[in-house]
Amino acid sequence: MEGLSVEEKIALSDVRFNKSKEMLSDAVNSFKINMYKTSVNRSYYAVLHSARSLLILKGVDPVRHDGVKTMISLHFVKAKILPQDAIKIFKNLLSLRTDVDYGDFEFVDKDDAGNAIKQAKKFLKIAESVRKNLIKQISSV
């Protein structure tokens, strides 16, 4: 993805961040109708797409979930662009999503799903601010 122009990186970041907001909306709507496992799944994917919207601005585009986690940690948390809390949110929601999607007997209650939504909202809020700053930086180069 290093071959993308600045404009293309920003456009792809916009698409991915908009997708993250859609996923968060899906999480909230699923929560409202007591579909807690689906709500957890959508909360995680909101965070995943948000993280990918940041990474593409750095020219990084991992394919796998673990790759996104590693690259967010390397390019944003270790560089102190994102707080340590952000990677904890990502890891927690990835683990929870994996359990509910693949576990045969996993139980998720209203509190679990509500907490997942809160974490996703927090991550997206932080990511949105970081994204705006990154876009300013790369646009002025």
C-alpha cells in the first residue's frame, strides 16, 4: 500500500472510518433488540475498521486481525500516538469477538455487550482525533 498517493490514502481511510461508524451503529441496534453476541461482534469490527483507517494513513495495510493488532501497537501505541488503553481495547474486543463467534457455549449478557459498545465508542473517539491530525500532517507534506 506504500504506492498509494496521499489522496488515495485519505480516501481509503475515510471509507474505513465510515465503515467503523456503521459497525458501531449496528452494535447499538443489535444491543437494543437483545442480540448481544451480534452486538459484541459489531463492536469489535467497528474498532478493527477504525484501526485500519489509521494504518492506511501510514501506508500500512495488514490483511489479518493479528496483523492489525501488531501494526497498531508498533506504529501508534509504541510511538505514543495512541494511548496504551487503545491496544487493550482492541485485544479485549478481539478476544471477546472470537469467543462469541467461534465458541459453542459462550454466553454474553447485556453488561458484556454494553461494555463492548462503550469500549468501541472510546476507541473510535480517540482514533477520530488521531486520524484528523494524521490527515493534516500528510496533507501538508
